[in-house]
Amino acid sequence: MSTGRIGRMTTPAQGSRIHDGALYECDNSKFGSDGKGRYWPGAEAWFAWLSRTIERYGPDRCLWALARTSRSTPLAPSPSPCPGRPAFEN
């Protein structure tokens, strides 16, 4: 990860630490492995966590952030909290 070949996926539920110099991605856990969003913290908590994470590790190292909160609409690019990188939302 520190070589920049892959990034570290992180979610609010994981509590993963991002290694120095490593790239990272932010997933919201809304559509997790259980298919029911068991680890989804809710929109307000998600965006608060996302802001803290980007502030802590730097926007320049963030590859993307998933901001989608519903399956009812297709993914569409949106303004990203990670400058120059994609974000997706409903």
C-alpha cells in the first residue's frame, strides 16, 4: 500500500488505520456483505466520519468516497471530498 499500487479500503465500522503514505478509499457500508446495511451508520454519521477521515489522512491520498445512500437511483459522479477523485452518490 505504501508504494501506491493499491489503496486501503476503510469504512466507519472497520476502524482501519491508514498507513503513512498509503492511498485509501472510503466506503459507507450501506450495501455491505449482509445486504441489509447492518453497518450503515446513517447519513449524518457517515458524512461526519468521512470528513474526519479525509482531514486525518489527507484529501490527496483519497482515491474515492462512496456517498450513495440509496439503491433506488443509479450511481452518478458528484463533487468529491477527495479533490481530483471521484465520489458517487444517489
